[in-house]
Amino acid sequence: MKLSFSTLGCPEYDVDQVIQIARRCGYDGVEIRMLRGEAALHTLEEFEPTQIEATRKKFSSCGLEVVCISTGLRYTALEPEEIKGQQELTKRNVDIAAGLGARYIRVFGGPLPEDQDREETLKRIREGLAYAARVGESKGVQVLLETHDSFSTSKQICELLGDAGIDNLGVLWDILHPYRHGETFAETFSALGHWIRHVHVKDSASFSDEGFDLTLVGEGVLPIGEAVGLLRSGGYRGYLSLEWEKAWHPEIEDAEVAFPRYIEVMKELLGR
């Protein structure tokens, strides 16, 4: 298994700064969520068609893989104009992933809107995921649905995807969210292991289904070693990616503290 981090943990960094800290700490890859304070990656000049090859070479020349483009895309909208906008953003983010050589884009199921019919919304989400998967397949990029929001547990994921028959769709296992909603790691992995393509790692001093209290990896109460053991025994060979939510929780430690700490803890767990 390899180690990466999401740029959510260093939201103000530019490409060069991301590369510098990744190399200094010994990471294998990078997951892009934000750059220079901007989450709408399609608006950044680094990812314009005329610039993206140069951006890709910056990473590859330093031996770093861009693993995933982590979008904020959700597919709960029912209005035609909103659906059209989601589809356009999907295409643009898939293009960014393909241009950088990234294997995946991350999307969400999203929280189910209370003012919409549940079954109609689930149908729309499936349609949105199927569309994204088709677009991704045309560019060699797989779409990953994260265990998050109204789809945090394996039961919720399986209800959504179980008989949907969507090719080119996998799961991003954020190990905290199913766990804090009452699932053991073993239960989650048993149900979703065949779908898991990427993993988010974080730790928390305390948590419930209402929220969590982030802490440096290894200093919380999440049994991360158990998750790593399940992945290893299941033959997982992908990335364990630190999702340090500095952008959403500015009070937590900076990347200069959190990123090297993650490497230390995970190398010990992996026996490196």
C-alpha cells in the first residue's frame, strides 16, 4: 500500500509547495482537492488545457502520482438546469483527472434533501453516478463514491448501488464515517471490500453520528491498524490517503505538523 495526502490539508498551497512537502515527507502520491484556496479546480490556470501537461510533468518528474481529483460533486438535484450544470462540471473534472494521469475522481451521494421524495432522489443519484461513470470510462478515469453524508455506511451504499449495475464505479472508504455511524471496520470491509479503490484516513479524539473531533493520526481513538490489517488481508494495493481537513477546520495543526506525523504512524503500521 502507498501513502498520499489530500490537499484539503494544505488548502493555500500552490503546486510547487504541494510537491515540496510531499517529497520532503516521503509521500508516494497526492490527491487534489484544493489549490491556492480554490476548490473549484476547473477555474485554475494550472488545469487549463494549455497548461495541464506542464502541471502533470511537475508531479511526474518528482516521482509523485496524482492519485485522485477529489471533487465536491453531488447528484441530488432534480431540476434540469442543475442537472446540466452537474454534468458539465463532471466532464471538466474528468478532463482534469485524465490530463494529470489520475486514476480516479471522487464524488458524493450527498445529504438527501428533506424536501424531495426519497425514492426519486435516489433514482436521480444513480443516474448521475451512471453518467459520471460513462464520462470517466471514456477518458480512463474511474468514479469513486465516498462513504459520506447520507451514504456513510455500507448498508446505505449497498442500498444505492446494490442492483444499479453501474460499470466503472468504485468506493472511496473514508474509515471514520461508517465507524462513527456504528459500523465496525470488519462490517464495512466485508460489504464494500470488492468496491474499494481508495481510502481516506483520519483520526478523532471523540465522535458520534452527529460529528467528530479531529486529531493528529495516531493520537485519537480510531483503531486505524485494524483497518489497515483488513485492507492488507483483502489484497488492497492502493493508497491510504490522509484527509486532514484544515480547509474546513482552520484551528487544527498545519500541514507541516500533520503530514510528517502521518508518514511516521503509517510506516510503523505498514511495517516499513
